[in-house]
Amino acid sequence: MADSLLLNEEQQLLRESARGFCREQAPLSLHRRLRDSRDADGFDRDLWRRMVELGWTGMAVPEAYGGYGFGHTGLGLVLEETGRTLVDSPLIATVLLGANAILESGSEAQKAELLPRIVAGELLLAFALDERFAHDPGRIETVAVPQNGGFALNGGKTFVLDGHVADRIIVVARVDGGSESPANIGLFLVDAAAPGLEVTRTIMVDGRNCANIALNDVAVSAENLLGGAESASLPLRGSQIRKADLVGADSTRTAKEKLDRVLDIARIGLAAEMLGSIEEVFERTLDYLRQREQFGVPIGAFQALQHRAAEMYNEIELGRSLVRAALAALDDPASNNDRIARFASAAKAKLSEVFFLVGNEGIQMHGGIGMTDEFDIGFFLKRARVAQQFLGDAGFHRDRYAALHSF
């Protein structure tokens, strides 16, 4: 595997292009406007169209399904730049979570139908997993009971990113007729207009658009179980799914293993976005230390502040190394699920801690003005608090990392 800390020329050009686009087309002022106006969508659809035209939606999608095969490193670089200006878009929900769920769990027919629509910007997805305030992917109580050749879904989901604007929602549910085993799960594509589906929008403190979802006897056809019955460890006689429906489905891995892979890809991508936000806070803070004067000198000349800035720099570099290595591992065909899981938890834990440190220091070093809503630095502190919790906080991932190493 090539040195994961070094970007090749093509990757450098992609990063610079994404940085220029975000600064010119999606500055922080757009994030502020969307927040203040309580925009119904929570993102600018014209901006999303331009992001689609740039090919960002197909960055990590194979060419066979209309994508560009640039790899997860390419998508991670884009997410890093969107993190710098807190771009509000469906990239995480639709591309990072939704598209990868289809790639990992879908049948060949499902991939061929859905992925080109995602790349073209014609389909918005949401991923409904968690059912409590804390991230706990091993505890799924939403159930899918075989019924009339399909399934009836009952349960509830929280913190569903972009759930209120999604055309279809990927719902994680148990499909074994009542057993609480976390291994017997399935991913179901549910139409946003399906009878019995209730979506309640919630606006997070950082401006992210989430939703709470209730499922009351929501009917889902057998064709909308990603990968078919074998992927969900469900007997064919119970679901009445034909063997033909399973063509192209990967039956060598359990549904739980596929779900873990999707979540780990998303955690690494989210860590890349967090890295961009952290870098932006640090650069803005350094600029302020150079400009703000006390006692006739820039406050950046004070040794105590220099030491704090040096600590931030060291932590950011460690975080950057982890993110780059994790993205490279995703693109390395030799990487197995355990290796990727370790990278994902290490990166998410570290970036959560660094974002907490740098976000706090950014506010404190700006002094009283940093606490005001008129000053942009506060947006990053709010984003830090939400990003730390999404897909598992530092404590969750330290514990998971230890378990992966049999500690």
C-alpha cells in the first residue's frame, strides 16, 4: 500500500478544487442563512445539484454503477473540505451511508437500479439505525415480520440524518420473527410516503437535519430487503422470497458483518469531515492570535498561548495521520473487516477528542467575542458536540477498539 500520508497529484487537485468550491459556493454565511431561515429542506438544492455535477456523489461508487471509482480517499478529501465550511448537504446520509449500504448489502439488481440514481442526484436516502440517544448498533428492537410475501415493520428510530427530505429510508430491523439476536437483522428500503411511516423533523444544535421515525405496520415488499433473505439470515419459507431474488447478493458475510462495514466506512468519512472542521478552527484561531493585541503586542506572543497552540497542532497531526491511514485502508483490497474496524474506531475516537479540544480552545482564545453568535467560531463548537456523538462517541470507540484487540 502506498504511503497513506502523502496525496498523489490527482488527489491534491481534487482537494484544491473542493476547497475552492466550498469557499466560493458554500461559505459559512450559507450555513448561517439556512439556520436563520429555518429552511424547509435544511440544505440548498441548487448547491446540491452543482455538487452532483462535480461528481462528488459518485466518488466512491464503482464505474459499473455509474460512479467514478475514485475511492474512499477521494470522497474523504471532499468531506474534509465540506467540513471546513460546514456545508449542509445530503453527502453523509445519501452517499456515505446510503450508497455504501447498497454496495455492501444490495443484490446486483438493486445496485444496478439504485446506485446510478444516487450518482445522478435523483435519489436521496436516509439511514435509520439507532433507537436510543446513545449509539448502540447491537441493540435493534425494530422488527420486520414476514407478511403477505413481504414484511411488516414496527418500531422507532432516532437521529436519522436527513430523514425528513429522503425519498427512501434504509431501516435496520430484526427479521427473525421475534428473536433478539443482533445477528438476525436486515436492511429495508422504505418509501418516504409509505402508509404507517411517521417522520418528525428535529433540528440539531449544529444545524444538522435529523428526524425521529415511527413505523407502524409499514408494509415493505420482499424486493426491498437489501440482498434478499439469505443476507438477513431469514428462512426462505418464512419470507416467501424466491432464490432468483438473491442473484448477486453476497451470502459469504452475515447481515451484521455488512452493517458493521457500512458503519465503519461512515465513521471514517465522518472523521474526515471532522478533520476539516478542526483544521479550519485552528487556522482561524492562529489568525486571531496574530491580529489581537494586548499590552501593545499580539497575544500570539504570549508563551502560555503558544504552548496551547502547539498542543493543538500535535493533536491535529495525529488525527490527520489516522484519517489518512483509515481512508487508505478502505481502498486497499487486502484490508479485512477487522483491520478496517480498528482504523474506524481509532479515527472516530481520536477525532472526537481532538475536535473537543480544538473547539473549546478556539472559543477560549477568541475570548468574549468567541461566545457571540455573530462570530463564526461558535458554529464549529456546536458541530463538534453533534459529530462527537454521531455513530459513537470517543468512549464507545475506545471500548470497541479494546474489544477488537481482545483486551
